[in-house]
Amino acid sequence: MKYQLLADAYAKIEATTSRLTITRLLADLFRQAPKPIIARLTYLTQGKLYPDFEGIEIGVAEKMAVRAVTQATGASQEAVARQLTRTGDLGSVVEALLKKGKTRRSVLTVDEIYDGLDRAARASGEGAQALRIAAIAGLLGRATPAEAKYIVRMATGKLRLGVGDMTILDALAEVFAGGKQARKELERAYNLTSDLGYVAAVVAEGGLEKIRKIHVVVGKPIRPMLAERLGNPGEILAKLGGRCIAEYKYDGERLQIHKKGNDVEIFSRRLEKITAQYPDVADLARRYLKATDAIVEGEVVAVDSETGDLRPFQDLMPRRRKYGIEEAVQLIPTTLFVFDTIYVDGKDLTEEPYQKRREVLTRVVKSNARFRMATFAEVASVDELERVFEQAVQAGCEGLVCKATGGVYQAGARGWQWIKFKREYRSEMTDAVDLVVVGAFHGRGRRGGSYGALLMAAYDDKDDNFKTLCKLGTGFSDEFLGDLPKMLRRYERSERPMRVNTRIVPDVWLEPAVVFEVIGAEITLSPVHTAGWDVVRKGSGLAIRFPRFTRVREDKSPTDATTVKELVEMYRRRTKKAG
Ligand code: AMP
């Protein structure tokens, strides 16, 4: 197939905004194309060579493309650069330059264009620039002006025809699947594979029948199922038929893990391959995913290497870097909380109800500290739901994802099978608070011999006692940690000090004496901490989420610490504002 046909169609597509016209133009192209090149034709029209998840971009820098244009047209670099500044589109520049020369017949085929661009995309290492320029110049040297325009735009990643994936699916449905009504089924296949070229090739070869047989494929990411949102637990339960699986909503990054034997690939929520960012998770999947082939989904969360506490999402940022991943892995370990499975050993599970998928998961995930099932509880009342919600927040989570027990995996869809319940009851903390140390927990690992975390309390001036608000294990320097036992030793007690009011039992009790300044992300309701118990809500206290030590307040005695009353006010003030 001549590339000229594509160039002609693209020119017409650019000239219209009518989706119907565009669909018709695309359908004409598909009709004329020999079946073996349908996939390539599809990718090229998307402005790509491969589906996004492969991560292969043509990516010729504009500067390099300018050099290719000068080589192919004989124009000077200055002239090309000048016109580029004027028009902002190197494609139009090369078209105009070639129009001035002698007329060219169209000779290039779609395959030749694809292969040339592919050579440019794959060039790497020393001499890659020269290879890229040569590949593009080689194509331009034989192209008509109109073809050259699109070649340059493709090469620089700027095709931008304004053709959506759904319009391409419409055209495919019309030509190969008996009409537009088949679009839904093509869309399903696309949602399951994220690969439009693949779907196009399958429908061109085998029509709707083959499309219906498309299943998830290990190695091709599935467009993730998404959640709706409601703020009221009663409404959530009503939507889900009175009962649901209430699962902790972890605050990290969603990962889709594909395992084929010992090969593991990890995809992001946006379907990019990010295996390189999580070599540790890939390794855990190899060891603890007890299936030969499997696709599972989970949320990866940063954890404090010393206390094992969950850390906020921002702590994962160092993983985004291209280099220094090993250091990041050492510095910020993670835990993966697995919450769904899509495929296990030959079986596509997308049509199975959630309860069944979870059963399969429980069988194949060998849970341990770093790779484990997301915590969940089956609930059938508002009370239970609120309880689990508070436990989730207490554990460092954002809230819950409430799931219909019978819900199938709806790839790429936001539906009412999953409903997120985030903290309405949350209150951002802007001010630091001063809290009293009332207990300590033995450290592990690097903190062996010292304390791993401290139990912190606020002062309740009404009851004249100390009520707990958080465990504190972050923000200490190594030196400070080393000195801590010395600082606190004389306050150690074998029994709970009279004025300490707590539902948590630390390893070591400490007489309220030392005050630390602490900042946190927000104040939340808590099922275990006693500060403000029954005040904001019956059966709940308040807690600080993500507390961090800032300094010792030697100037303060324990009764000068922040009071429970102040905390309740802070909570109410900020919550009102947020609402
Ligand atoms: P949101 O990003 O606020 O729309 O919430 C949905 C996201 O929550 C998902 O895409 C996951 O990344 C994340 N998440 C955390 N825990 C869970 C869970 N147990 N089930 C489903 N999604 C979860």
C-alpha cells in the first residue's frame, strides 16, 4: 500500500472537524489496506509505532529533524530554521521546500515508512543521532511534498490529526464487524489489551467472532477498573445492596503486575511500563506469587524502614528518577498491597465476581510483610463500615474502597462496583502541636537497642490526665535516637502511670514528663487513641496522621502541652472549612 493514500486521507482529516467524515475517511483507508498491514496503519494513524505501554517513541529531536530536512532538500540550515521560527511546523516547511523542487512521484509504501521510522526509534548508543538523521533523511529523499510533511510530523512526535481512539474503533467496526453497533465489543477488546493495532489486526482477520474471543494477555496491560466516590456510608451500602467488601484504600501508586514464568513486568495506572522503578516489587512477585502466569493489581506504598509504618504517597517520588533507583529502594522500602487479580494460569478472571477473584488471590499470594493482601472486612451495616474506615485511617490509609461482592472486573470503566470512601472527617494540620511522651516501643533493625517509636499524648485539663494521640517514629536523627534511652530512662515505669489514659499498651511505660513538638498531615478520627474520646463521635477519639518529630520542648512541662480541647477545636475548625 502506498503511503500517499495515508497522506491524502490525513490532509482531508485535518481539513474537517466532522467525526462522521473522519470515520468515513478512515474506513476508506482500512478497506484499501491489505490485512497484514492493518496494525501498522492503525499505529501510524495514532501517531505511534507501538502501543503506548511498549514505551518506544520515535522521538527525533526537532534539531535533528532540521538536519534531516536540510540533507533531503539541499536548503541551508539557516533557511530551514528561519522558516521553522515563522511557521512553527517543520512539516509545512519541508512540504514547501520540496514543492519548489522538481515534481516527485509517490513511491514510498506504508511498510517502508514504518520501517524507516522504526529504525529511527530504535537507534541507541553512540552514533544514534546520526542514524536517526539518516533514517529520516532517507525517507524524505524519496517522498512527495505531502508525504514529507507527515513523515516529519511523525518523526518529531507531532502528528496530531485529532483522531480519537474511539473514532478509529468506529471505522474498524464499520469495515470489519458489520457496522457501528459492534463498537462496544471492539471497545471491550481494546480495554482488555490497550493495543489498538492488535485489535485492528484481529478484527480485520476474524471479524466480530474473533474479537469476542479476545481475552486478557499477559504482557499487555488491562485498562484499570476505576471507582466512584460517595461521602456517606449509608449511601454506599445502599448502592452496593446492603453489604460489601470494605477494603483499606492505601495511599501509594497502583501497579498492575504481569508474571509469565520468571518474567515480570509492572505497569502504572496510565499503562506505562515501570518495571525499572520497582525492581524489588518485581522480585517479590517472582517469589511470592504462586502461579506460573498471573496478572494481579495492588497499591505499592512507601514504608518507614525502621517502624514499618505506612508513609505518604510523596515518599515514593524518588522512584520516579531514572538513576539512583537502587539507593531509593534501600532508602524507601515499600509494601505491595494486592487487591485484585485479572488472570491466573490460563484463566481470564474478568467475568468472575469480586468475591471469587479474591478467593483466587488468597490462594496465589503468599503474604508477607512486603507483599500481601489488602486488608478488608465484609460489612453489612453503617456502624461496621465506619469502624473499618477508622481502622483504615488509623493504619495510615486514606479511607476505604467499598466493593460489590458480585462485581465483575470492568476494564477501563468507572462504575458503582467500586465506591471510594475518603476522609470527609479529616482536618488538615497547619500548626505544630506539643505532645507528651507516655510510652515507648522497642526498636527493630537499625533501631535495635533504642526505641523504635514513642506513644504520644495530649493533656486533658478537664480530667487532668494525658490521652494518647499517635505513635511517633519519624523525624529523629540517628544521634538523637541514640540519646533517647538516656533522656527517658529515669521516667520508665513498670506499670501504667496513673494519669496516662490509653487503650494502647506500649513496651515501656513512661511517666509524663518530656514534651516534643510534633507536626502531622492531619487530624483524623481514631478507633484506638483516647484524646477526645466520645467528643466528636461516640466510640472514637482523635489521632494525628503521619506525625513527625520536630524538636524537644524543654521549656514546657507536661501540663503545658497542647490540650485535648484545643485539638478538638482544631479538628472542628479545619473540617468545617474543608466541608
Ligand atoms: P482515586 O485515585 O482517588 O480515584 O482512587 C482509586 C485508586 O485507589 C485506585 O486506582 C488505586 O490506585 C487506589 N487503591 C488503594 N487501595 C485500593 C484498594 N484496596 N482497591 C482498589 N483501589 C485501591
